[in-house]
Amino acid sequence: MEQAMSTTIKVNGREHTVDVDPDTPLLWVLRDELRLTGTKYGCGIARCGACTVHLDGKPTRSCVLPVQSVSGREVTTIEGLGGREAKAVQNAWSGMDVPQCGYCQSGQVMSAVGLLSDNPEPTDADIDRAMDGNVCRCATYARIRAAIHQAAADMEG
Amino acid sequence: MSDQDTAIGAPAKRKEDRRFLTGEGRYTDDIDLHGQVYAYFLRSPHAHARINGIDTSEAMNAPGVLAIFTGEDLAADGVGGLPCGWEITDVNGEPMKEPPHPPLAQGKVRYVGDHVAVVIAESYYQAKDAAELVDVDYDMLDAVVSPADALEPGKPLVHDDIPNNQCYVWELGDRGAVDDAFDKAAHVTRLDLVNNRLIPNALEPRAAVANYSKGEDQYTLYTTSQNPHVIRLLMSAFVLNLPEHKVRVVAPDVGGGFGSKIFHYAEEAVLTWASRKVGRPIKWTAERVESFLSDAHGRDHVTHAELALDENGKFLAMRVDTKANMGAYLSTFASSVPTILYATLLAGQYTTPAIHCQVTAAFTNTSPVDAYRGAGRPEATYVVERLVSAAGREMGLDQAEIRRRNFIPKDAFPYQTPVALNYDVGDYDATLTEAMKVADVDGFDARRQEALRRGRYRGLGYSTYIEACGLAPSNIAGALGARAGLYEAGEIRLHPTGKVTVFTGSHSHGQGHETTFAQIVSDRLGLPFDDVEVVHGDTDRIAFGMGTYGSRSLAVGGSALMKALDKVIDKSRKIAAHMLEASEADIEYADGVFKVAGTDKSITTAEIAFSAYVPHNYPLEELEPGLDESAFYDPTNFTYPAGSHICEVEVDPETGKVQVVNFTAVDDFGNVINPMIVEGQVHGGLAQGIGQALLEGCVYDPESGQLVTGTYMDYTMPRADDLPSFKVGTKNTPCTHNPLGVKGCGEAGAIGSPPAVIDAIIDALAPLGVTNLDMPATPARVWEAINKAGATRAA
Ligand code: FES
Ligand code: FES
């Protein structure tokens, strides 16, 4: 049985108080309580990356993250993404026609922005390592790799 | 307005991507209806069991529960079974065995994940918790999971009244001619092949939201479908017995389908029906484990195949015997996949004069099996190309050479194969030559030697495949057992301001139709790309549609739009004649401008659109106001995309690990509207084909019938580092019989690549004595093949 409790979390710069079981994964709080549906469910066991958000700027799987563990921390979702890296990633993604069905792409973008914030000039191996947790069944991988290099180059320029 | 080139043939940027990159896509699970409640489907934990009774009393008292329904409730309300859309005729002349497929089980469960009951509650967790309180009294029965097992006498019967679990035995081709040719053969190649079972795993799990509006007596179903009109048709006419005009089906953004979202699933019908019973909108979203258990799976063939050749390596005949797994029930197109979409492709790109194929379809205690990216054609290609490569090796013929000796020459089209299809056009030699160049086949020996010095074995594998797409001429499909037509519908609506809305019965779930179709319309009408909006996926907005599968959208849906565009231009010509006070015969049209021949008098499409809606001085007896035209297009033939795939692998003999180091695909897709989108589709298909060859394999426990590979921990999905960068190119011959000259590209990668990968591994390991290998070629399996071959040679 779920035990509702009120928890305050900060998402995309705004504080929200939600009444949910404190063990509820952040993913469902984002989607069902805050109506931020850009973050997707794919597996619920941290094996696909569709649910990736930033927690204090680091890519994190929200499907296995109890909502209580994020209070006092900064959550950023695809809807609240901004800044130089995000712009470079979104531009490169659209310039290279990366998305197909689009379902995994919020997660891909979050992971890529996380990578570039950390490492502005990643190698192929860095990219594969950082992006390995993000499954794309449409297999847009080759373009993701190219688009990350492109975004890195654009940020430099 | 964008300044990019968006003409037909230009790599216009996808219109869809803005919303997908900002989290603004709208998928089914993103939709909430006011007052909605939630459904949880209680599924069978057993592969095979009799249901003695279901006690829901305790669960009904659980918090938040509004209703619980079982198969008996549906039956009492006259709800029908899920239909199969294709009737196959058995060799004995009887129709295939078509067992009832109740949306909620009645009397028996037949696979792990089979639907037993639906619990509806105020919240999803309440529904799920209450489901644990539903008491189902099962009598466990023995299970059977493989088709070969299931067909043996004395095995458990999935359906009590279907002997030997045999759905049908079906054949195609001239058995006598094949037997004669084998008698005369100089060489016969024989192979036993397994086409491994796959779980589609679209990243978006299936979901549905259903609502019944009492005031309007109207049902609405939002669902993750590739073909909402087909779902409306099947659900209203066969399952729920509702008038179609009272049912609206919407498939909004859909997160990948690959075939698995073609079919009409139990959840859709149950939710729609229950929303009226409960009087509330009901939502259901599959958990990933439910996707594994209950999405229709793909492939699962066991085949013995033989190729007869003369002393020069010319193919004389092919003989194929396949056992195909249907799963526990017949899914929507299940019966057509291992027959019509399979045996008809066994000629491949070759002049093989005689072919015979027999297919035996079996019921098993597994999830239903149906179309998955390629559907029948990958299975056929795997048989043909594995045979050809094996024959080449056995006869000491170079892989390109044996293929070239048998290609249908480019001047032999149209070409009638011995397995029913009539290929319109192609140039197989050209794609092979180009692929060999791109793959640097000439440099391969040096690379092989270099690898050997590092203790690695390198190999090259070829696949020169063909597929039949653009499903389908309705008359041919009908003659072969289809219970539906396979045309497509489209509508072009010009607005008074010169903007355009395009309505298509095709559905995009990754293919980029909003972009490609807009390119066609903008190019034809000479209107800005940004002024064209493509609408799909809603039965209330689009008159009709058959949806997207079999790489048919552009060839059939795009052709319907071309027909509608012709009508728009014809009418515009009349309007132009009136406005310019000229005779219709003198009006010339090009690039959005209607001109009186030999004068400078002209008028644009946008101006015509305006006048069509402001007809102040129209000759109304000759000209109707408005500019909105629709068309249906029924193809006259299939389209035949073809191509050459060359795979280069490196194998570590110590670990059995295979690395795809190079993959080249040169395809013939006919005319290309947007090369960027086409290349993306090829990448996706290749990844799924390489996934099948190396990583993916669905396993059911043969004793218990439990799904062993039911999570991402056990079922290996291709990830970024499993795949090489692909070298992709095209050598196109335009399709001769549709107005765009297009053939289709969505499945090619998945069809062509698996045999190229497997034969590359066999080629690499041939020096060690390996001659055969099954998919998925996991390190363990490759290691075992190396060691077995070594042991055999040592003995
Ligand atoms: S849903 Fe979180 S990783 Fe798959
Ligand atoms: S774009 Fe479809 S799953 Fe990645």
C-alpha cells in the first residue's frame, strides 16, 4: 500500500510539493504529478536511459530514484534544459536528423548534454561510454555519435 | 521560413524533430483524460493451464477498485475474439485452423502473459495491488514451446480440438519440376537453419486510453498503433460489434513499432468495452515485462533447405521445408508471414527456375508470433543467401562470382519468378559491384593477413537480397487470402491563404512522413515546405487508411497523395482558365504557376486557392468552389527493393567474440525523396539485423514454458558500441508502376544483413573447419563452434 507524504522537490528551477509515497520513483512524480511528460518510461530498471534527467547537473535514471532522495537537489528535465551545451546538442541533433520515433531522444539529449558539460571534447570511446546506457531501438547511434562531435565543435566555435 | 532545399530528393530537415528534442512529443501515455481511471491486466503465470474458476470477491473490496472483468464477462456481453486478417488454405484444400482468441482467457490460458482478467481502479497501483487478490484456480498442463516439438504426435494440445497443434500445411511451387532438377544436379547444398525468435521491443511500451462519451454515444481509443483505421475496423466489426462511425481511434506519436504495433491487441478492445461499463476513461500502459510477454514476437522458423546446382554453379532448383511458430493464437497477420511474405521471396535475385516450399505452422504455448521488421522476407533472405554462400564455399566459387552467374540480368525485366512474383525492374550486378568497391573487397586479403598476425580471424559475408514491399495489389492479396484491401488513402486540402493540410492513411512512428510527404506536396504545388502540414493517425480526421508496415508508406500512401495532387492540379487548371480567361487546353503548369501558353498571363497556386474559397464570379455550373481533393491508390504490383550487403567481421578465437568491423549496404530503393531519412532507416534496419545475427534471441524454457529472456538483463538489445559505422549507398532503378518511382526502404537493413553477418563469421572460421552457425552468434556459441570443428578435424 502506498503511504502518501508530502515531499518538496525542485524541478527546472521551481519548487513543487507533492503528496506521494516517498519511495515513488522520480519518473512517475515528474510524469503523473507535475505533468512533465518529456521524460519517458522504457524499462523501470535503469537499463534503457529513456528516463534520464539531470540531478545537480549529472545524468541520472529517474526510474530508480526515490523522490525523497532528491529533495534539496536540483532536478532538470528535458523541458527545463537550457544553456550552451543544450543548445549545441539540440542544434546538432536536428541538423543531422538524429531522431526517428523520438521516444528515446529526451534521454539521449540529457545524457549528451551531461557528457559535454563534463567533457567538451569527447572521443568516440568517451561517447560510447557516456551513452551506453541509452538504448535506441530505432538505432540512431551512428548519428548520435556524429552529432555529439558536431555539438562539441559548435561549442568551441 | 526556412531557406533549406526541400525539393523532392533534397535532405530536408525533419519537421518532427523540434518537438522530439524539447520533450513536446505527444505519445499515448502522455495523454490524460479528465476523470480517468487505470487498468491492470492480470496475466497468466503459467504457459498452459485450465482455469477452474476465478474468484474476484476479495479484490473487488480492495481500495479504489471499480470493476474487475474476466473472459466470462466479455462472453456474456457478446464480445468476440480477436480476428486474424489472412486466411491461408491448407494443402488439403481446407482453411487453416483458426482457434478462438478471446481478449480475456476463457477456460484455458495458453502462454505466460495471456490475459486472465482486467482490474480497474482509481489509481494504477490500486489496480495492480488488487490484482494480487484475484484468486485464479488453475490446473497446470504440460506446455510445448517449439514448433518442431508441437507438431509431433502425442504432445500437449494448445487448443484441444486442433490435432498435432497444426494450423496449416501450405505449399508453393512445382514440386515435380524441383524433384526432376535435383535428379540432374551436379551438386546439392543442404542446410538446416534456425531463424531465431525475436522480441520487437519498441522503446515505447504499448499503451491505450479509452473513453466512452454517453452524450454522443461515441467511443474514443488512443492507442500505440501503426494503423489506427485497421484497429477501428477490426475492433468495431469483429470484436465489439460497434458501428464504425461511433468509434474514433487515434494513434498519436508512436515510439517505434517495427511491426509489433500493427496488430489489434486484447488490451485495446477490453479498455474500449470497459470504458462504457465503468463510465470513466480508462488508461493502461504496459510495463516493460508485459511488452516482453505480450507484444507479438517475430521470426521463429526452423528450416531444412536444399539448393541444386549444375557443374558451373548455375542454380537448378531450390527445395525448402519450414516449420513456423504461430504462438498460442493467430495474431492479426500471423498466418501470412511464413507463407505469402516468405515463400514468394525464395527466388531472391536469381534465375532459379524451379522452387518448391512447404510450410507447416504450429501452435505453441508462447506469445503470438507475427510480423517484425521485414516479416517473412528476412526469413526468406536468410534461407536463400545462406544456401548460396554455402554452395559457393562447397564448390570453390568466389561469393561474388556465384551470385553473378545466377543474377536475373538487368535486361530480363519484367521477370516472372517460379514463386508467383513478377519483378518490375532492378540491376543487381550494379549494386554488387558498387558494394564491393565501397567495402574495399580488393584490400580484404591484406586485412585478413594483418588480423591473423594479431591472432584474429577475419571474414567477409555477402547478402544480395530482394524484398517485396508496397503491400499490396488488393486483387492479388485477396486471391491469396487477405481479408482486407491494401490500398491507401490521402487527401490534400488547400486553405484560402494558400496553406495546405495533407491527410494520409499512412502512419509515421519514426519514418518522418511529416517531412517526406510535405516535400512531395510542396514540390508538386510550388508552395513553401513550411506551409504544408501532414496529419496522420486519427480516424476522425483522415477518411480512411491501411497504415504503415511492409515499407509501404511512400510507395502506396505517397502514391495516393500523388493522385490527389493530380486532382488538385486538374481543378486548379480549370480555375486558372476561368480567372485568366483562357481555354483550359492553353493552361500550362509548372512549379506552382499556371500560365496561358505563349503569354505572360499567369496565376499562382496560392492565388487559385484563395479564389476557390472566394468564388465571387465563378461559373458555378462548371466549377465547384473549394480546393480539397482526395484519392485512394491501389498498387498494380509489389515494389522490389534490392541490394547488396557486405559484412566484414573479426573473430577472437579465444573468446568467440565477434566484432563487425565494416558493414556496407548498397541498396536500390527506386527514387529517393529524402536521402537523410532513407539513410537513417537503413541504419535502423541494419542494427536490428545485426542484433538478430549476434545478440538477440528469445528463449522459452522447453519444460515450463516460462519466458527466460524477459528483461533487458537477459535479452540483449544492440547498443552503440555493438555497431560499426555503416557505409551506406544507393544505386537506384525507379519503380516502374507507381507515380513516384519509389520502392520502400524501412525494412531492407533487417532483411539483408543477418546472412551477411553469419556468413562473414563462417568465412572467418572456415580455416578452422566451421561450416555452419546459428543466430544469435554469441561468443559462447561461436567458441563452441570453433571447438567442435577442431574436435571433428582432430578425430
Ligand atoms: S526507464 Fe529508466 S532506464 Fe529505462
Ligand atoms: S528514436 Fe526511436 S527509440 Fe530512439
